[in-house]
Amino acid sequence: MSTASPGWPTSTTAWVVDHASPIGDNPLRLVERPLDDTGPYGLLLEVEACGVCRTDLHLAEGDLEPRVPRCTPGHEIVGRVLHTGPDVTDFTPGARAGAAWLAGTCGQCRYCRAGRENLCPRSRYTGWDLHGGYARYAVVDARFAYHLPEGPPAEELAPLLCAGIIGYRALERAELPPGGRLGLYGFGASAHLTAQLALARGAVVHVLTRSEEARRLALDLGAASAADAYDAPPEPLDAAILFAPVGDLVPVALAALDRGGTLAVAGIHLTDIPSLDYQRHLFQERTLRSVTANTRADGLAYLAEVARHHPTVHVQRYALDRAPDALADLAADRVTGVAVLTP
């Protein structure tokens, strides 16, 4: 059991969502706020890096209703352990730890008992129910934290903790057959990591995205083709993943599927889906399914695959005091790869 050293911090400089509004209206405020109590299973982390996710943008702009007042966003946290709660046995001060989107579950409901803790009705999330990593320090639950390697830079590890894990789950939900043809709609943080995972598994990857720079990145990473989001891929798809939060693309992606194909929608927020034509979009056993959060098993499985195939993480770095700029760039599609905050 670890104990705290005297004088560990009790407050932190942090960004909070002061009022949900379009990012151009400056919804974030930089404040000094008290740190949450670590509790029996808590880890107090000194943040080394925190990825910037589109979910953070949804929270800042009000697409996601805030669950705690003046919440600090950020759920791709890499940090150094400063202090542990009394019941923590597998992390020690000085260790590198990562915190992801899933921050807590009840452990008792039928979903948790069945290994589907991502569907727990009492699940909690970093940067939504609990303060996140747009801060100098953060408190996370050790039971939902990940051990991270010492070698890679923190800013390259941070995106793995949401963009990577959610992409992994979306790929599993898409049920891509071995050597299959995969379409990726949108090519931001999660998609550029998922493409590399699919390629490492032997897939043929076609990327459909509106950004010319993202299309160039996709081809550099090994995609077989890259075209506009509303274009048809050069061949029918066995599976597709929609990363862009654009409901208009659902019928587009379904129409691109071969018989028996599956479209997985990876985002937590999606604009309205237009009417679907049954014969064109769903008949011949095409499947439309959503992706909800992740389990800890997903995180462990993905990080194990990362250790084997070592994806290239394309990072745009921002100092912590430029968090609003990072979100504004994300909203305007000025980020290629993933934005990461570093103190």
C-alpha cells in the first residue's frame, strides 16, 4: 500500500466549461479549482499530456448536456502518479498511468456481470461525470486506469486512450472479415489509428473524408484509396465505420456496403439521420449498429495490439493554455491526426 508524500497538491489550474456555447463564443475558462479527494482507489496524477477529443467539443458546445457544473474536459490522460489511495495496490508513486473515457461502473448490474460494462446504467465518464485532464493535475480511479510504457512520449500515448480504444471497439463491432474491405468515413484522431490497426490485421482500407490533407495522410499510412466523404468507394465494402458525427453519411455508407456488410457508428453524438430506403440501404442483411463507450477489456486488448504493431500517431501539440485553440481547430477541421495538450 502506498502513502502520500507531504505537500501533495490539493488544487489545480484547469480549464472548465463555464457555459456551453459554440466554441467561437469562448465557453471555456481557465481557473484554479480544488482537486477531488483521491478516496480509497484514487490516483493523483501530474498530467504529462491529454488528448483533445471531439467529445470534448460536444461538451463545450452543449451537444452533450453537462453532468457536473463547470466540468474540466479531457479523457485521454497520461500522467505520473503522485499519490495513491489506501486501497490501491497496483500503482506506486512515480509510475506512469493512463485514464480513458470509462471512469467507473457499478460492477453489479446484468451488463457488468456479462462483461458489457460499457452499457452499465450507472457508468461514469472522465471529463463528463468527473473532472478530466485539461489540467495540471487530475484524480482518477485506479481500477479504471491503465499501466503505460515508459518509452514513448506522453503526447503519443494519450490518443491511444480514447481515439485508439474506441476505434478498436468500433472495428470489432463492424465485424470485418479477415482480409476484408473496410471503409472509414471521416479521418481524424480515431480513424487514423483504426486504419493502422485494420491494415496490420490484413484489411484493405478505403478512406472517405472531406479533408484533402486527411486524404493524403490516409494514403501515406497505406490506405488503398482516399476520396470525398460522399463519393462511392472503388469497390463494395465488407464493413464500414462512421467517425464523422454527420447523420447524412449513414445512408451513404450503408449504400456502399456489400451484401451482409455492417456499418458501425463510432461517435457519442450524431446529427439526425435521413430516411433510409429499405431496399437500398438495409436489405440483403446489411447491418447498422452503434458503438457505446468501451470496456476495460477493450482497452487492454487494444494496448496489447499497439505493443505489437506500433502505430504512427500524428500529433499536433498545444500548450495547456491553448486548449480553446485546440478545440477551435478541431471544430474547423484544422487538425490532421490528433490534437494533444501538454502542460
